[in-house]
Amino acid sequence: MILIALTVSVYAGFIAVWRHDPSFEPGPAVYFVTGVLLLTAIIICYIGHLNTREA
């Protein structure tokens, strides 16, 4: 979970820097990576939620 958080932080940092470039156009790859990171975070949080409910 910490690895996912670090990956999202680095990715968000790069996106913030790239947005300041006037020629930056987010392509399909940017949206794909964002979707994969979002779904991964949701799945990991859901699994964590299930594990806390069972205890």
C-alpha cells in the first residue's frame, strides 16, 4: 500500500510539473495510467476494508 501511495505521489508530481508546459497535451496514456492507479487504489482500500470488518 505504501508503494502505491509513493507511485501516485510521484505521478501527481510529474503531472503538476508537466501542466506548466504550454505545449502539454494529456494523451491517452496519461488517462490510462491515471485510471490504473485509481482502480488499484480503490481495490486495495476495499480489501483493507474487508480485512478490518472481519477482525
